[in-house]
Amino acid sequence: MAKYLVDVNLTRFFALWNSSEYEFVANINDEMKDSEVWQYAKEHALTIISKDADFREMILANDPPPKFIHIKLGNMKMAAFHQKLTEIWDEVCDMSERYKLTVVYHDRIEGIG
């Protein structure tokens, strides 16, 4: 059963997310508006994973569900992006269980709320 909803701005072709725990907006409807992604995640109790800062504003103004993992690694080559997330993903997921917003920076992970 899915726990996470990966936004269209992130790749579907990432081994770390190749399991039944991950659902992809691109597989549902790659033209969904942020509000529709939000509603879908809320209805299915999914944590949104995205680079899109708009979800950050939505989560700060609302109580979960859904929760949000905001990836802010900046511009990186895909291989470096995958390597970095693979190294820290367990910690990111643990934090997302405790906080409504988890922000992933290059040098740290922050939980808010």
C-alpha cells in the first residue's frame, strides 16, 4: 500500500522509489494542479514528495493530512541527486513520520510542525 505520492517534478525512474510504497502523480494524471495533488494525497493518506515550494505554503497553513517532504537540493546532476537521497532517505522518512513538513537540504534535514 502506498505511503508516498511523488510529484511530477521528480523522476519516476529512481530505484529508491521502486516499490509499492510510492505512487506517482505522472501515473495518475501528469496535468494535475497542485490543489488536486493535495486533495488526492489527503484522500489517500499519502505524504507528498516534491521540489515544489507551493506545497510548503499549503502544509504550513493546514494540519495534516497530507504531510509533505520538500526536497531542496538545488541543481544537481541526476546521479548525485540519487546518491544523496539514497544516503539520507531512511532519516527523511523517519522525520516525516514525526513532522508535517520535512525539508531536505544538501547539508541537513529539518522537521517542522
